[in-house]
Amino acid sequence: MKLKHNFVIRDVAGETVAVSVGNNAFRGMIKLNKTGRFVFENLQMDTNVDELAEKLSSNFQITKEEAVIKVEEFVNSLKQNGLVE
Amino acid sequence: MNRTITEMLKTGEKVVQTVNGTSMWPMLRPNKDLVVLKRITEDMKINDVVLFKTASGKLVLHRIIGFKNGFYKMRGDNLAFAEKNVEPKDVIGILIGFYRGEKYIDVTKKSYKTYVLISRLTFFARFPFILALKLLRKLKK
């Protein structure tokens, strides 16, 4: 799975946001926290939940189980909005 | 939670977004550069770039070029004609900065203000070209 559209990530007034660029159907912004940013950046390449959770776990010192829950929750919300394929 | 630009600005959140059309070109390139908008919290001034709602409900980002009898006159930098009689209540956000590619440009910066001044002063020299391009686009349709 990977992101359907091209996004750029910017830090604006202390917040991190991802904004779609190019001629996309999605024309919005997504606010990201630190882990969200990490997962989002990694979703720009083809990956899967297990791989993402592994990377998240080693970069943020959380257990693999916690990482899987976080990744699934985040990816599901992106899927619900049609942003992941 | 999914919310519209209008809702976000109303609650005081900043909005970061690309622009659609070429009306603010060359400052803003469509689907490429990002604008940073906030809710109106102080008096708007001539040359401010603002987001306002048209009579048809469309959101438009143009520059204030005049104020008369309680109404604003707006125009995109790349447009030949202005929108007159925009009511202050229809203006929902103001541009505080923009990303041109990777570079963030704050609208309070002197270099930006110089750009605006030059853009405004050269409008009448650019007018025939803007008009010609507009007519060309119409012919193509």
C-alpha cells in the first residue's frame, strides 16, 4: 500500500501538515503528529502495516504491538478518506 | 475529522492549501505553491491577499485593490478586471505567507512588499497582455 496522491509536508506555526499538490481529487490538508509524520512519509513508497510498525517501533521506542495499533488506526483513517491504495 | 476551509478559519485554525487557478500567477503557481491563511482578526488593508466568498458560494483568493463606501474591490494579480462590491462579511481569511516551492515567504517581509508594489505599478503596462491571453483562452474553448 502507498499514498494515492502527491503530498508535501510542511511545518507551519508549530504544526506539521501534509498538503496534496498536483491535480488531485483530494484537495485538503492533514495535520500530523510526530508518529503520523513518520508513517505518512514512509507511505510515500509502497509498504505494508508490518513493515511500517517495525520501523515505527525502532524509531519511537514503542513495542511492536503498540506500533501495529497506531499504524492500523492511522492507515484506516487514510483509507476511509480514499488516500491510500 | 473532516472540516471545510471556512470551518477551520472560523475556529481560528490556520489553513495550508494549494491554489487552483492562475489568477494570482506569477506569485502563486496552481497546484504547486502553498498558501497559509488565517482568520481575519484586524482591519484589512489595500494590497492584502484575502479569501472571500463570491455570490455563487465559490471561494476566491485575490488582492484588495480598493475600498469604497464599505465595499472592497478585489483583483487577482493576473486578471484584467476587478470584482467590485465585495462585502467585508464575505471575506473569511487573509494570506499570512506562502511557500513558493520549498521557500516560505512571509507577507510582512520587505522583499514581498516591494514585489507587490512593482506588480501594482506595472499593472497598466501588463494589462494588454493579460487581456490578450484571456481572449486567447476564450478562443481555445
